[in-house]
Amino acid sequence: MLLAASANTPGQPPAADSPATALRDALVAACSQNSTEFVRSLTVRNAEAFGRMTPPARETLLKRFVLLDKPGKPRTQNESTGNVVVFCETSEVTTQMEIDKPELRDNLAYLPLTVKDSGDGAGLNAHRVTMGMVREAGQWKILSLGLLFLDLPSLEIEWDRAEIKTNEQSAIASLKVLVEAIETYRKTYTRLPESLKALGPAAKGGPKSDSASLVDESLAAGRKDGYAYRYVIVGANTSGAPAKYEVAAIPAEYGRSGLRSFFCDSTGQFHAGDHRGAVGSDLDPKLVEGDPADSEPQH
């Protein structure tokens, strides 16, 4: 039989060692995108998997916990009923998460959680789920969300695959952006840029040859969305139309941030191939329109 935990003093916070406190702290950490604090709410097995996740994958997990797309400003409120409410405020919306009193059974606890927009007074669009907690080494840790166990080792593989697809799309788009920027630079300054850095934002004043303001800071630094970028001038001639170059995109962490390497040869043809994290070449298969990872450039 599940026994309801004794109610907290009205308006007072739950006990420091209660499952409600552990869940409250997890929601606060998820709201502010604080991975260091959030990992404290995970079991040892899930904490190890969380640590192996890429930063974007960890951010995705935290966003899903509070149903928001960006970090928020958290605050908590203790109701006279003994419930605990966590608010997560962003510039667009404030999410309200109310933790009901837990039901305890040995080393397990089940806490009803209601998540809604704080402006939805009637709760017409509220999401209701029962959070499972388990006592591990004397501390309460998140075990499940509704009927789904929180199994980060399995989710880690699934999210890596999804992230790889997204990153490869971004890499192709970014290569196209770089090629377009290099050609614009050539027309403007009648020569090729010495490095990707020369394509980046100008610190002061208008565009100039060493900071042409043609790409964002990430691409100018040669690293974006899980890929590293390499730009090479082919031959010694850097001026005029005859000057040629190659641009490559390589997974920053092979198998986690990407699989395929992408390469734009000196004729402007794009290629793709799996080189286990090494640079591609013009010997790789040509990247054709309609490739599953292809997309339009994103500025």
C-alpha cells in the first residue's frame, strides 16, 4: 500500500531530505540550464551517461524538463497546502510547475507534477505527470517521468543520432555560407582572405580586409555546431580570379557531433565521406541536391 507522506507545515518548505525538495532542486537547475546542479538529481548510472552527453544534448534534456526552449529565471513558492511550486520565467512565458505531496513506499516516492503556463489559471492546457524518485545512497534521485523510466544511457544513443543529423545539415549549410563569403571577399578586395578570421565581424568601424563582416564569430573562428572548419589556399597565388581554395568541415568529436566529413574542392564542387574524423577530399562522392543532410544556408 502507498502511504501519503506527512504534510509539511503550511507555507513552509519541505524537509531538506524529502523527495519534493530533490525534485524542486532538479526543476530549478533545469530552468536555469545548470548542468552541474542538475546532475546531482540523477542516479549514478544516469549521471555517468549525462556526463558523456554533448553540451547540446544536455541542454535538450534540461529544456524538456521545463518545456521551454531557452534558459529561464527560477523561483520557488511554498503553498499552504504543503505543495511546492517552481516558476521558470523567460522573456516570452513563465512556466509553473507544482509538486504535490509525495506517496512513499520503502525507497520509492511518487510525486504528482502539474506543468502549465502561469497565465493558464484554469489549467486547461496543463500537463500532468507522476515523477518517480528513488533513494540512492541516502539521497532522492529521479527515477521516472510518468510511465517512462529515465534511462539516459539509452537516450544518449538516440540523441547522438539526432544531433549528428542536425549537425551534418548545419555543416553543409555553413560550408555554403563560407564559400559565398570567400567569393564576396574576392570581389571586394580582389584577392582571397588569408584566413577565415578575415571574414568575421569587424570589432570597430565598418568592414575591412582583416574583418570583412561576412560571417558570424563562430564560423570565423572555424568551429560551429559540432564541426571544425579548415580553409586552404591552393597554390601561392592569392589574387584575382585564378586564385583557388578548398574548404573542409570535420566532425569536432567523431561519432558524437558528426560522422561525415564535408569538402568543397577548388572547382566549387561539394563532397562528403566518412573519414572517422579526418579531413575529406575531392575523391569523396559528390554531394548532390536532395542529399538527406543537405539544407539551405543559414545565416
